[in-house]
Amino acid sequence: MKLPRPLVSGRLVKRYKRFLADVILDEDGAEVTAHCANPGSMLGLKEPGSRVWLSVSDNPKRKLKFSWEIMEADGALVGINTAHPNKLVEEALHAGLIEQLSGFSNLRREVKYGKNSRVDILLEFAGQSSIYAEVKNVHLMRHAGLAEFPDSVTARGAKHLAELSDMVREGHRAAMVFLVQRPDCDRLSLARDIDPAYAAAFADAKAAGVEAYAIGCSVTTDAITADRSVMLQE
């Protein structure tokens, strides 16, 4: 997935009110406010002074001209924009990166299902049951090489797991796909200490037949690409 061009670099002043970040631009030293499309806690990814990259919009109707796309953390570039994972996973599925989810005849996004919800990705197969897939963005790393999810309590995430389980009971396949937007992790585990309720919901979903996969990304200031499998440690 190509990132918007050109990106501009700067240093993070602070992230606040969940969706706002103040940044001092490298080019001219101006302080700007950027949109942060990330509702999570961003644990370990909001240290003042961190180097960040912003996209620039020329839409005059936008309240904020800048959007926070990536940052440098632990010596690596990390994608923090949670508007991107569904597209990244779609590209990965078309490329056959997850063999168990290959062979579909049609892929649709944001399809209504469950209890007033929309599934991130619906894979349709000729003459076979569909696969309902939810995508979760991952960027927390507290131990070298180990990505963790979630980085904050997510009742919504537990709800999605229950709805995927319902799809399995109705005769479909269902999958949770974790998208790790950083290149320095080869394993993923659940952050049970952060959200034990989500870990319990995940165990229930696996017992019900929900599949789980994790894929990792390479990240540059030009593009983010889902390009490898990540070992899921349950």
C-alpha cells in the first residue's frame, strides 16, 4: 500500500484527546496539530521527541491538514494509522499470503452481519460457505520481537469475537486476522494483563471454531506492505 505523498517529518510534542497530536516539523520548525486515526492507547508509541511522519491533505474542507502515518520506535518504523489495516489485509489476501484463506471468488468489505455490526472482510467462494474475517491492528511491542494485542481494554473486540463464533455456528467459517504494522516482530501473543476479558473471549472463540492468523508488515516512508506470516502464540 503506497502512502500519500509527500510525507513530512517532524518530532512529536504530545498525543492527546485520542485523535490529536502536536508535531514540530523538521522543515521549518512550525508546530502543527495532526489527526491521529488511532483510538487505542498507543502504549509505548507516544514518547515526546519521537520522530514521526505525516501525510498532507489538500482538501480545503478538512479541519486538520496533517495526518499521523508512521513513527520511529525501538529503531524501526511503525505504522500507527488504524485506517489502513483492512486495505493491507485485503492486499495480502489477494496475494495469497494466508494460504488457509485463499481461493475466494469475491472479496467484500464492511458487510452487515451479526448484531448491528459490519464485518471487516467477507470472502465468498463458489459453492462453499463464506468466511467472515475481522481485522485487528497491532503495534504494541513490550519485549523484543513479540507483538501484543490489545494495547488497551477493548469490549468492542470481544464483541467481534462473539459474533464470529455465531457465524461458525451458522455453518460459515470465521477468522480473526491480526495485522502487525511493524517489521521487528516475528511472534504475537495476547496481552492478557491488559485485557483479560478479551483473552477469555478469544479462547471461547477458538473453542467455537474461529480461526486466527497473524501477518506482519514492512514499513517505509513510501509504503506499508503486509509481507509475511507472524507466529501466533496463544
